[in-house]
Amino acid sequence: MAKTHDITLTVNGHARSVDVEPDTPLLWVLRDTLGFTGTKFGCGIGACGACTVQIEGRAVRSCSFPVSGAEGSAVTTIEGLAGDGQLHPLQEGFWEEHGLQCGFCTPGMILAAYDLLQRNPNPSEQEIRRGLAGNLCRCTGYHNIVK
């Protein structure tokens, strides 16, 4: 039996402590242990972007990131972008521009877009497409996501 450790991280502004195997993917801790189900499992190898979260302000693929790597860090999930009962402007924008269909890729797309906008507040269309290139969507064709 693998050895577990008590790992503390801050998720969406709240300190959380979990007793898990250190190499457990952050995705499973967020979803199964802490209940943040907005973060999605897509491919399991970090290629599709559905599991994207922010760790200390940078986009990370949580399906291939061990929870021990987030110890002591601030983690933001899609649930953490909204505040005071209001959607984040990116969430509003996806809604208004019909940038979602089934919604499965949406949390990862929004967090990847958030990451891009933190680094470049006024990106060109080409920069947006490049910034979202690692996130896959099978429904929309990307046009409305880019808008």
C-alpha cells in the first residue's frame, strides 16, 4: 500500500488539507476529494486542456500535475473565477458569444484564456488562437471561443 501524506493547498481562496499519495494527480484531488467538479478529465495526459487550473497564477494541466507539486500553493479552478455570485467577465463573454456548446472544454478554455489575458491584456486574434491552441474543443469550431 502506498504511503499517504497530509498536503495543504489553498483552493479558490480557502486553505484545504488532504491526506493523499503525493503523486496523485491534482485533478483527482480537486474533483473527488474536494468536490470541484468544474475541472474536467479529458485525456489524462495533459494534451486536451479540459483539466486546466491556475497554480500561483499560471495555467497548469491538473491531470498530469502531482498534488504534491501544489503543496502550499494557491490553486484556482473555474469555480474560483466567479465572485460574489457574479460570473467572471470571461465566463460572461463565453456565454454572450456562444463560445460553448456541450461545455466540457469550457472550464479549461476559460482558464487558458485567463492565463493569456494576465500576460497580454489586449491580444490579437492570432495571439488568442495561439494562446488557446493546446485546448481542444470538439463542438464549436473555435470561432465563437476566440470572439
